[in-house]
Amino acid sequence: MNFTKTIMTTASAALISSAAFAGSHMSMEMTIVSWGGAYSASQLKAYHEPYSAKTGVTILNDDSSSTAVAQLRAMNEANNITWDVVDVEAAPAMQLCDEGLALEIDPDTMLAPAPDGTPASEDFGDMLVSECFIPQIVYSTTFGYRTDLVGDNPPDSVCAVFDTKTYPGKRSLFSVPINQMEWALLCDGVAKSDIYDVLATEEGQDRALAKLDTIKGDVIWVSSGSDTPQLLADGEVIMGATYNGRLFSLIEEQKQPVAMIWDGQVMDLDGWIIPAGLSPERQARALDYIMFATDTQRLADQAKYISYGPARASSAPLVGKHADLGIDMAPHMPTAPENLSRAFLMNYDFWADYRDDLDAKFQAWLAK
Amino acid sequence: MSEPKNSFLSPFVFTLICMAMMGGLIGLVAGVANGSGPLGLISGALFMFLISFLAIFLRQKELIVRYSICFFLIIFGFLFIGIIGVFLGLILGWFSGWFLYWLNLGRYRAKLQPYLSAGQVLWHYTFRVICGVIFVFLITPILVVMPLSFNAQDFFTFTPEMLRFDPDGYSLKHYKDFFTNNEWQRSFKNSLLIAPVATIVSVSLGTLAAIGLSQSHVPFKRAITAILISPMIVPLIISATGMFFFYSHVGNFLEDRIGLDKNFVGYVKVILAHSVLGIPFVIITVTATLVGFDSSLTRAAANMGADPVKTFFKIQMPLILPGVISGGLFAFITSFDEVVVVMFVGSTNQKTLPWQMFTGLREQISPTILAVATILVAISIALLVTLELLRRRSERLRGLSPG
């Protein structure tokens, strides 16, 4: 009998305390969605912590950016939007903007001007690819290789990926057409400036897939930015594609025997959107956060923690040293002049038009 | 056993064959790992054959023989593999010494009935080996996680330092990360809040439902049971999608019309959703215990003037308690493990441990997940052991078992 009583008492105590615990949270908080890992950590240090110190707002992290489009659609349909600010790449931002799921931003009134008074629209310049998109960083997708597995002949060109004779072993690629098809055409002899014209044709697409066919048996297909670093650390692949910040962390922070190929790096933008349909109070807070977090100094601060280039022209001269390692960050940016010279700019308009078709074609090819 | 069979297959030959087979098997595994299976097979078999041959001639001095096999294999392992070889050599040496005598002196028959045929003895041990293999198959994935959680690097990899048992290869930093990282702590607290409350709700409602359904006068009993149990049968992702839209409306109503706090409503939504998932387990286990419940006891209680509530708590509840507890345990684990529904129904404030592990695994492969897994395994074992001890204690107190 005593046992029963104990259970009952515990139960009611737990119920009461849970109600008290849950009720004690105040609404001075906002949910920010991002990519997790070292990237979220850099935002925490550079944006969230100073903002919380300044305003007293508690910031909650939700690492759901990879499913942001689908989740925002569902939230919108259920009329239950729980996110305040969302970190997405440029292409999904355009998509969300077209569907009316993201708030339109006027850069000159809603974003901070540069310290010298240059309006935000000029400071961000070409990076403002959509009315809803607030650019934050420039990152690139590129290759890392195991220095101890390539012998005396370290690869210097992205086409080493397709050269299984000189560099035998597995390589990891993303299981999506974006980037992989461009690299295939580039290494099949198409000039950088012609790639998207070729890729727009049926023959060009088949040509890219035929080039990928030559290494299909040697490829480990990955779906997340964290897979390739793990595979490289294990020595399961000799080279693999991932984001340049992940490779920086693998090489400089984790001290793994890995080096980077800057050749053929595909540059992309990442930034914020604010979901449409927030209550006026929450929207005002989200805009206040964005104004703070994308000013010149804050964007330069983020580069202390991760090797992604700030999206503002005025931030570039302020990029300093890594917060823990004390190494100069400027040469590790995808936007550094010597890295930029061999870069490859992704064509958003092309992928906006062809993405669905090529996705289907690519997945069918993968399954063959 | 002085059957004529023994002259055909003397213990001597039998032992040699078995030992050679064992050596061949180990050699095959080692050989495949190093690139040449057949070579490993043959050399392993020959090696064990020779050792056994020598040992059988000296078999009167059991201790000396077994120690020297151990010693020999340790040296051998150290020379060829290193520190790990010492451990492997020790284990292998001890095992082969024991196996040799076990076979040669017929110790395998010592604890069995003397009338069993050779085939029956063989099956007796084969059965145990099969059970052992299944056990290893079930438990290895969990055990592999534990040493990796002490990795000094940020990857799911056994580093060379770890394999050399170099202290530099090990660290507690992933445990430190779990206990100091805000996100992990918040999700841990959420799990500790949501799972017990959801368990209490599902145990109360599920027990009530099971008792109601066990009454003889309830109409459409089967249909009601089927509906109540459906959350267990419907694929989770479908329940989750439905719950997402349903609880969004419920939540909007509670927030906008009644004016409850947003966070509080968030917890209520997740707890209710998890309770729905837990209720079928409670209904099933409690219904099963109710089958053995003698309903004349409740009539006797009523006869003596107890009201139904008192009868339930004093008579029925103590008797069906084992079923209630195991149902509650299932409900707890369902909620504690659940990741799909909470990702749909909850918002970031209600992020639970499995959710955090899931995103951590997808976005960044960090051994903190392994540290958390190790802690959770330890907690689960502690929880089960405690419950089992409590159950035995209460059984002993009630005189249900001889203890």
C-alpha cells in the first residue's frame, strides 16, 4: 500500500512542479534556426551572445536549416509559426520569397549602413539576390584530400577527383546535381563561362552524367556537410567535397592530415530570412536582431570563429585572427584574392529553372 | 564411457581435430584482417595442432602446461601486435588451455546426464554457442559506442593512440561538453520533464481504460480497444503529421482564446502527444494482468462497505501493480526515445534529448552524442535494476514468492 501511495505522491508532485516550471518562462525570447555544429557556434559567439547582453532577449537555437523550406510551409499551413529568424542559402531564400513565406526586406531602412555611411544596399551590392534575403556569408563547396594518401603528387586541380589512375581510392561527393554536374563538365573540357549553356541542353546533361559515370564505382555519396570530414578523418576516402569551413576546422582545429583544393570551388551565399506572418511584436524583435547581427562589425566578428567570408564589402578589412588559434583568417576565406581567382560562381537563375528536372534525372542516374 | 566408439575416435585425435579447427577459425579471422584468409587458416590450424600435440604428452602437469601456453601466446602477441597483442594473447592462451583440457579429459560431459548420446552433447553446447552469438550480435553495437565516447578527437574513429592504450588518445571532453553545453542541458531537462509527466498521464488513462474494457457490460469492446491501440499500429510518421495539424489548432486556441503562456502550451502539446503513444502499452499490459484478477474480490469489498474508489486503490490496484508498472516503463521509454512526434509537435523550447542527438548527428558528427548514449545506457540499466529490486522487495513483503 505504501508503494502505491509513494507513486501517487510522486506523480502529483511531478505534475505540479512541471506546471510551475513551464509557466515560469517569459516570452522575452526568440528562436533562431541555423545549421548547427561549428557554424551555429560561430553565430552564437558573434551575434547571439552580444545581442542577448545588449537587449536581455534569450535566444534559442534550432538546428533545422536543412529542412527549413518544408517546415516553413507546414508551419504556414498550420498557422503556427514558431521560428523568428531562419538561416538559409540563397536559392531556398528565393524559393521562400516567391511563395510568400518570407518577409520582404528594404535594405536601406531595415539594415545598418556601413560605418562610413555607405547605405546597406551598396555595401552588400550584388549579394542581395532576393528581396527577402539578408546575406550573411560567402562560402564555397570544395575538395579536401588526405595528404598521406596522395604520395609525392598532391592534387592541385578539381579534376583530380575524376583522375582515378593518379589518385586511386574512394572519393565522396554530394548526392545532388548542384556542383557535381558543373565539376563534371569542367573536367570534361568545357570552359567555365560556357558551363551553364551546355548544362541547359539535353546533350550537355548527358555529357555531365557520362563523365560522372567514369568514377561512379569510386564514389561514396553523402548528404550532409559533416559526412566528408568524418570520412576523411577515417581515411575511408582519399578526397571529398564539403564546405570550406568544415575543411578549415578539420585541418586547423582537429589537426588531421588533410589539405584543400581551392580550384573549382563553387561559391554560394548564406543568410537570413524572417518568416512572413509573425505577430507585429515578434516581427519587430526579429528585425531589430537582423539590424544588429548584420552590421559591419558583427559580420567581421563571425570570421574569427569560422572561415566563411563576410557578405559586406566594408567587413572584409576588419577580418582578424582566429579567436582560439590566433592564425590570420583572411587567407582562409573563399573570398581571399588567391582563392577567388580559380573559383566558380554558381548561377542561381539556372538552378531555379532547372533544379527539379535535373534532380529527377540525377536521382534516376544514381539509382541505375 | 568405454564404448567401442572411443577406439575409433580417441580423445587424442578428437582433441587435435577440435583444437586445429579452433586455431584455423581464429587464423582465418586474423588472416582476412591482414589480407590473406587461406594463409591465416592454415597457419592458425597448424599452430594450434602443434601446441595441442605437445601439450597432450605433458598433460599430467595441467597448471604448468596451461601457464606456459598463456605465456607463449602473450610473448607471441607482444612481438607481432604490441600491447594489444598481450591482452589478446592472454585471453587466447587462457581459453585454449582451458579448451584443451575440457576436450581431452572429457570434462564437457561432467555436468550432463550420463545417458546423453554424442549428438545430444554436441547440440547442448552448439545451442549455447548460438545463444552467445545472438547475444553478441545484439549487444556489440551498444558496447562499441562506449570506448568511442572517450575519444580525444572529434570523430567516430578509433585513433591509433586509442588502439595503443595511450592515455593521450582518451579524454572526458565529450562528457564535459554534455554537462556544460546549454543546448544539451536544456534538452536533457526537457526529456526529464516530458517523459515522466507523459508516463503518469498515460498510466492513469491507460489503466482506467483497461479496467473499463475488462467489464463484461461494455458494448463494442473490440472496436474501442482497436481504436485505443491504433497509435501503436499506425506508422509513427502518419500519427506525427496528423498530430502536428491537430495540436497546432489546439495550441492556437489555448494561447489566443484562453491566454495561456506559449511555452506552457508547448509542453502540454508534447506531453499529450506522447501520452497518446504510451497509452496502448499500458492498456495491453494492464489488460493482461486483469485476466488473472478475481472479480469476486471487488464484490467482497463492496459487500464489506468499501466504495468503488476505495476498492480500486486497496484491492485491485495492488494486485495489478506489476502490469501497471511495466506498462508505465514502456510508456516512459516510448516518450524518452521519441524523436518524430516531438519534432513535429514541439517547438525549439521543447527540444528533447533524442531530437538534439538527431540534429547533432545530421549536422555535425560529434562524439558528444556517444557520451550521451553511454550516460543513457547507464541510466536505463540503473532504472531497470531499481525497478526489479523494488518489485522483488514488494513481492517478498507480500509473501507472493519465497524470495
